[in-house]
Amino acid sequence: MIDPIANRMALAEAIAQEAGQRALEYFNTRDALIIEDKANPQDMVSQADQEVELLLRTRIAASFPDDAILGEEGGGTAGTSGFTWVLDPIDGTAPFLAGLPHWGVVIAIVEGGKTVAGVIEQPMAKEVFTARAGAGAWINGTPMQVGADMRVENCNIGAGISYRTPRGPFMAFLDNLLEAGGMFYRNGSGAVMLASVAAGRLGGYYEPHMNPWDCLAGLLMVEEAGGRVLPFPALPDGGTVLAGTPIIFDHLSTLLEVSNRT
């Protein structure tokens, strides 16, 4: 019997690896890249982002021409199959262009408004994170599990913010986190930080607003690794991201509620 999700997930893993290697080639010659600002100088797009997304779109269209695609750089194209591919060709463009290792190719597959599969390829670390709804999450083929013994007081909490959200409530959240004995961590790639929660490296992650291409794959990984996540809006809207181990999620939810009242 044909498994439409398994077939798409296999393609996602293959093209994420191919796209990751293409991105790595651009990374190694990044001084020659054409770079443009989008909304502001902290929100950049490079030739690498555009070319890598074009590669992903071309491969998807060749194998599943009836699927819809939503990409950070190329926007949305309609489909009739009920499946949508959500793409971030290089999540972490700023660290990528700065020569830092924290970036990756991100692919999520959505069916009927639900994320059913996700892949995050991190070429610099030689790691690939994968997840399938109801089946689990893996790093390089090894099952992932959120940190069972983590508490806010004994781990790092990932945090991110962009120009799209006001600083006040976010700064209040960080202050409340520090007051509670916690510590925040940021590397410039929300997708990689969410995958790090699933892998038991970070205890949780918070960002006031993320776009779906940045977070759908990582949110699925956290859930499939035994964590909890805040419900995320349907495509194509973005929204608040909160994820963590079950205990840390509850603690962060309380901190966030207090911060939003500040």
C-alpha cells in the first residue's frame, strides 16, 4: 500500500541533504554573495537563500506536482493534493552570512492543517533532525527525547525575537526567567533551537512571533520527542512559539503570562 506521507518524507530528507550541501558551498564562498535587506538590515536575504529555495521547489514539483508549496523567499503556490510543503531554505541567514555554524535547511509537510513530517538539515554539525506525526523524532536516525531531568533552574532556555514584535514583553520574559534562576540562549536559528529542545539540549524555547517556515518542523519534533508546544495558527499566518519539556513548558507558560501583563 502506498504511504503518501512516507513517500514525501523520504523526498524531504533527500532534498534537504542536497540543499544543505548546496548551501554549504555558498557558505564557503559567502564573501561573493549578493545580499539584500528585506524589512531592515537585520532581516536579510542572500543569493544563497533564493537559489537553495529554487532547488527545493524544483525537486518537489518534479515528484509531487499537485502539492502546494509555501516558501520564505518565493511565497505560496497552490496545489490540489491536500499536501503543502513549507520551506525555509536557510534558517539563520544572519549567522550564515557571518560565518557562524548555526543555520539549517528546514522542510515541513502539512496535510489538512496538521504538520505530518519535518526535516531540519544542519550541514555544519553534520546532523539531520527528522520527525513524523505519531511515529517519533530522530537525530541522524537515533530517537530523540526531551530532557527528563531538566528544570528552568538547571538548563538553558532558547529565546528569539525579531523586528515584528515589541521588545517590552520579551525583555520582561527574560527578566522573569533570570529571576526564576534560569538562563537564556540564542544562536540565530529558531528551527535549530527547537530541534535542540527535542534533542534534550535545551529545556525550552520562546519567541513572540515566528513564521510557519521557521518553526513547524521543529514544533513537530518537540511534540514527537515528548515535549509540549503552544498551538500554532494555521497556514500561512505566524504566531507565538512556546515549547519545552512538560515541566518546563508549564513554568515558561506562567512566566509568559506574567510578562505579558507587564
